Amino acid sequence: MSENPGQERPLEARYGERLDLGVEFETTEEIKVPERLIDQVIGQDHAVEVIKTAAGQRRHVLLIGEPGTGKSMLGQAMAELLPTENLEDILVFPNPEDENMPKVKTVPACQGRKIVERYREKARSQENIKSYLLIAVVFMVMMAIMIDYSTTNFIMGLLVVLFTMMILSNMRLRTTVLVPKLLVDNCGRTKAPFVDATGAHAGALLGDVRHDPFQSGGLGTPAHERVEPGMIHRAHKGVLFIDEIATLSLKMQQSLLTAMQEKKFPITGQSELSSGAMVRTEPVPCDFILVAAGNLDTIEKMHPALRSRIRGYGYEVYMRTTMPDTIENRRKLVQFVAQEVKRDGKIPHFTRDAVEEIVREAQKRAGRKGHLTLRLRDLGGIVRAAGDIAIKKGKKYVEREDVLEAMKIAKPLEKQLADWYIENKKEYQVIKTEGGEIGRVNGLAVIGEQSGIVLPIEAVVAPAASKEEGKIIVTGKLGEIAKEAVQNVSAIIKRYKGEDISKYDIHVQFLQTYEGVEGDSASISVATAVISALENIPIRQDVAMTGSLSVRGEVLPIGGATPKIEAAIEAGIKTVIIPKANEKDVFLSKDKAEKIQIIPVETIDQVLEVALVDSPEKDGLIKRIRDALPIGRA
């Protein structure tokens, strides 16, 4: 197995060409998977360096980023980097002076079990004394009955035995030994504790004391035996990981901050209605490293003092969502596939062609030219789905066709919704793919992150209802950015039209957009529809388009180019107009690329040249626009 040298700058490759993966192999069986988790983290080099530093210096870390980028894996990796020789066991003992304030003691790991066993031996010896007393009483009763047997004596003897048993069961000797409870047992650990406290309630996170229904008559459970450790205590000398930390209540965040500052936190009953609320232990050690995670909204909802503590005594890291498409990073994706196969343990290894298809999907999902996605949890889902398909077919290895089939089967909900949307709209002729119509255009939009839909837009021009000025009236649940984009279109129309358009009301409708529309990627679609309506020139219905539009008439880049084009293909559209800047963001399989003509454009006049039906009026319009707008000029 030989490796090619990595390259710094992103590579440019056309879909269908054989990709250079940076390593020669037949199947992923040949790929060595690193033993340490920290070496299995893909593409988050900055975060990896921070975790290594934080582990060495015992610093807290806040990881901010999108789901599936490796935040929890980094937390587990930190636990592997921490030393195990300092691990401790934590015990809780009864307090003879105040039973509601149990004592707490820490000992080196594995010593806790020995201490508990010694106390149990003493307790068992005391139980033996009670057994001997009961045997003696039974013997004397039997002797008395044998000396003077009668029914009355027999019944009385039986009552004496039963009464003795009740007394002994509730009797505590002056030197009664109560066995301590082992709260935290770190014996036999090969790495520091990693505790995932995501979504934990107060009792689970901070510890609790169980309710005792028998609180009198000597029947109750000793207070120290009802103490339950929290996750902050189980993470002592290890890592406490909390994803979506902002979902914790402010009170819990404040308690967590106290535990971080003091490195110990007493355990008490969390419910005021429970008898456990009367119990409060001595402070229990909880010297953990906090690895908190979340998205950008998390920062706003975090307790300011908690975030300040992390920032002042640790690190904040933003997780990347893409990495450059270099030979070195492609090699890392090959390693990723091998890791997923090994971690799953139930699916076969992948052939080179199958891995190549995974890398192509990473290119496509990045949404940026020259980049690979780092939303690796989603890619891992495709790996497992492809493995399941290969097993079902009885194959020894996962092949390219299995990966392609997995991409069809393992569609996200948004993609399934988009497919239904397109099929439904075509059936009822909401989406038209033939002929020409005035004021009607096929726009393109994205649902979620990777699912495109065709978005029909219609425009109608009518005399202004107000004598003072005309309006642009837009319907279709548009967001603020989309509304502003429509207003920007009016600047271009006023410029080329050369007349006062305030005498018109321009109605723009986004057809059946029940989920709403946000973003400015429909700008060129709106402009085309309005210009068509003003000039009475039909728009080709076999054309769809996407692109943002500046007030100067320049077509600006947008996101989600590939899923939008795929939606157009599925709808039966033959030509798609995209911004020139997005040309290299498109990744289509060979069979899909053959079904569509992609035309990159830089200015609105180029859009109209493709989208409008050929006619003398079209030629005159495009000439006027080129003369009026400052596009293509220095």
C-alpha cells in the first residue's frame, strides 16, 4: 500500500473521472485505523490541538458547531488523553453525630472496594451474633415444651420465638457496623471517566437522595445508603460532556459553575417533598473537565458566568463544516470509511470504487468548490446503509452500486418531502416544463440543507390602484431577506425601463409555498418574471434558474447549487441557469449530467438571453438593458 504526497491547494476534478484518493488500496481492509480516538478525528485540526492542550493543562472547552461534526468524539478523545494514575474512589459513611449529614471520603482507585468489604465482614459477624441468640431462644423454648408439653405451652413458645425474631431484626447493637456506600468506583479503569450528561435532569447531573417511606420505628434505610452520585461526581478526574448545554436551566448552570469553581459539590435531595431533602452530605469531590457543546444559539442562552468561566479558564472552538479538497484530506476520508466499518462491526469493508463514491458525495455535500464536507455523521449513515445493502445481497465487499443505492434509500426527510413536492406539483401541473408563458418562471429553492425543489413564480403587471405610486405586492410567506431581494429587483427595472413604473402595481406570487421562502437566491427568477410581464415576452418553461441579483444587474453566488439542479432534473426541466461563481460547486453523476444543460451566467441580460423565448422584442429588450445597466463596464 503506497501513498501519494499531499497537496496544499484544493484539487479540481470533473465528476466521472477517477479520483486520486492519496493511497492505493483494493479494499478498506488494507487501511490502518489509528488506535487513539484523537487520531480518528477528521478535518478538525485546530480543535484537535486545543483538546490536546486542554487535556494536558486540565482546561475546560466549549465546542460550537453544527451537529455531526465530531464534538462528542473530541470529548471522548480528551478522556483518553488524561492520566489514570490519579483516579480516586469516593465513599459515603454514616455520621453518628448527625445522620442527615453523611461523611465523604476519597481513596485511591480500587481501595474503595476493599474498605467496603472489610465493613461487610464486620457487619456479617454482628449478624451471626443475632443468629446465635435466636438459636439459643429456640433451644430453650423447645426444652421447656418437652419438659411440660401442652397446647398452651406450645402456642406460648411459638409466640416467644416470633417475638424474639421481631426484636432481633430491629435491634441494633451499641457497636452496630453500618457499611459505607461506594459512590464512585474507578477500579479497573484503563482510561479516565467520560460521562455524557446531555439532557440530564437535576438529580442525575448534581446527585440526589432517594426518598425513604419508612422514616420511623427503626425500619428506615440509613441516610448514607440513599445517597446517589450525580454525573458531575462520576466524572471526577475525567471529562463531563454536555451537548446543547443551553438546554440546562439557569439554576442548573449556576450549580454546575459552583462545582467547577469549588471542585466539590454536596449531594442533597432534589425534591422538596421527599425525605431526601433533609439529607445533605459533606461536599463530594467533582474535579472534572467540562467539554460543553452546542450551536451558535447556545452562546446567547448560556449563563454569562458559566461561559466566562470557560473562556477565562479554557478554550472556545468553532467546529468547521468543510475542509479543502486536497489529496491529504481525501486520504483522511478513506480512513474515515475504514473507521466506520470497524466501529460498526457488522458491515463488510468497502472497495476502492465504493470509497470513491463516498468522497464524491463529500464533495457534493460541501456545497463549495474545492471542499469536502465535515458533517461526517451523515456520511457515516450512507456507509452503514451501503453495508446493509451489501449484506442483504450476500456480498463480501461493499461496491459502488451499493453506495449509489444507499443514497437513494437513506434519503433525509427533507429529500423525501422535496420528491413528493415535485411529483405532486407536476401531477397538478403547478410545475410546467414545456412551452412558453408570460410572467411565469421556474425558480429553484432548497429545503433543509441538501434537498432542492422547483419553485414556480408568477408576476402580473396592472395599473396602480393608488394615484400617488405603484407597489410591488408579493405573496407566498416570504422572509425578510426574500422581501428585500424583491425590492432590489425594482431598481433594475426602473433603470432599464427608462420610464416611471410607479404607475404600475407589480404582483409577484410564489406558488403554493406553504412552508415559506427565505433567502435571496430567487432574485433572478423574480426579475425575469417581472420583466416578462412588463414587456409581454414569454419565458421558456423548460428552463429553471437560481441566483442572487445585485442592484447593478450582476448575478451573485448562492448556496445549494447541486441539490437545486437535481430537483430540476427530477422535474423534467432541460436547462438550468446558475451563477458563474457556482459553476465549480456542481457535482452530478454522469447519468444526471447527461439530462441537463447547465448555463452559468454573470449578468441579468445573460439570464434573459437564455430564459426568454426568441423574438425581435427579446433582442431589443436585451440591447436596452445592456445599454442602461453598468454591467460589464470598468
